[in-house]
Amino acid sequence: MPKSRATVVVFDIGNVLLHWDPRLLYRKLFKDEATVEWFLQEVCSPSFNLELDGGRPFSEAIADLTGRFPDYAEEIRAYDDRWLETTRGLMTDSAEILQTLRSNGVRNYAITNFSAEKFSIVRTIYPILKAFDGIVVSGEDYVVKPDPAIYRLLLDRYGLVAADCFFIDDSAKNVAGARAVGMHAHLFENASSLRAELHRNGFPI
């Protein structure tokens, strides 16, 4: 871990600030949980979603997948057409922490694995996501966490020093990636533990 105290906070967005779970949608489309889990592992899979996060257009990805799984064409298209049903919206306790940091003058940034197409929608719906001092969106820059390049992109783009950054993510791999480039990092589990860790690190929270 870096020896210096962090002065800048870097947020992940999905499941740190914005609740996201494709099961919210597919529990409406399939009758049983086993089918939901099969579909989200084998059809609209994590690797499929990562391609979208990496900048692949939804139209191209959906066309490819419906060609491979024609019996599920309607459900696959729903991943695009009904994407907003995969989120419950802001995680209010975490959003409150972010707002408190901003009110207290803490510089705040974000690194998020997110489709550029969908992020352009949610940042309009939730203005809190437009007010970062800087952001790297994987789908806009064609690089995804935990690739070291995405963390370095934030540092280089905004003139930040890794050891000054306190990074927050709900993925252990992404937290490890941040630490590998020299950032302080916290594995997000809930807002109360995040608040306690920020306080322990000297942030005005």
C-alpha cells in the first residue's frame, strides 16, 4: 500500500453508486431462477457484457448473439431495449457519501466499466454522475478494469498521482488492479464500512 495519505477519492459506479443486476430484468422474462441463471451465464454472459463495457456497440453484439441463439432472440434484444430495467437506480447511502465528500471539497473521480451508450443515458437520469472532477468510462476509451492501462489513463488524463488516490470498487480484481498501480483501494461491501474506512484515512466524512 502507498505510504502517503490519500487526498482524492476515485469511485467505481456499478454496484457502488448505481445498483445494477440483469436478474432484475430477466426474472420478469423467465419463469424460474434456474433459467435466469443459465441465460446470464451462457447467453447474455459476463463475457458478453464485458465486450459491451469495452466499447462494442449494442447493435453489433445483439445481432451476433441472436444469430447464435435464435430461440432466445427476444430475450437477447431485451438486454438492450429494456436495459433500464436492470437497475434499481442510485444506491442512496453511497451517493450521500459522495455528496458529503464534494460538499467538503474533496476532489472526486470515477473509473467505471460501462457501455458508453448506456452511460450516456444514466448520467442524464442521475445528475450526480455528471459532477465528477473527471471520469474514465471503459466503453468510451476501449479499455476495461482491471487492465492497468485504465487506472493510468485516469492518472495521466487528470494529472493525478496514484498514491494520492483512494479507489473504491465492489470487485476484488479491480481493487487489486488499483493497488498494483500504486493507489490506495477499498473493496466495497456496504456504505457504512466505506464511510468508516474513509474516516480512518482522514477524509472529512
